[in-house]
Amino acid sequence: QVQLVESGGGLVQAGGSLTLSCVAPESNISASVIGWFRQFPGKEREFVATISRNSAFTKYADSVKDRFTISRNNAKNTAFLQMNSLLPEDTAVYYCAASNYALSNPARYHSWGQGIQVTVSS
């Protein structure tokens, strides 16, 4: 288990940008693959992006590809999700998660942050 804490959420206008951060305050984040997921009201949690331990591999959901960028700074023990060209349909609770593999299935992640709200106004 890895403790993960998200920050950087909030309200942004459509077309704007927002960057989420995910910090592992008690663990070395470099040991884990990091994923970002989001959950819409009444829906199951869905995959957004994932990044390998050394940032050599990234994968994105089709819905966010070319708009979102996942990155990490292992020296700062932090992962990021840069969200550009935000749309109202991006409004969701966003979660960072840790896994041993770069996976899109949330069931394969063993550690989760508390979730953070991102709201995009129209």
C-alpha cells in the first residue's frame, strides 16, 4: 500500500487548464506505476492516463488524448496530470493510483488517493 494525496483540483472555465498533483508522502513514488482515473456521478471509475516508473511509457484514454499530459518528478515524489482544453464533460472526481504495472483497469491498482474534484464550467 502506498499513501497518495491529490491536490490542485478546483473550478476552471471551459478551455482552461488545470494541473493535478499526486504526492506519496511516506513512500518512494519511483517504485510505482502511477495512474489517473476519474469518476463521473453515477458512473464507475474510468481510466484517464498512466505512466511508467521512469516516464518512458505513457498511455491515455481516447477521451483525453492530446489534451491531458501525465508526468512525474520522482525527485519530488510527485506525479502530475496536466489538463488542457478542459471541457465541461471533464468534470469529475479525479484519483491518482499506484500499481506495479501500467494498466488501464482500476481493479489492478493497489493504492488510491482520496480523490479530488475537478469542475469545468461552461
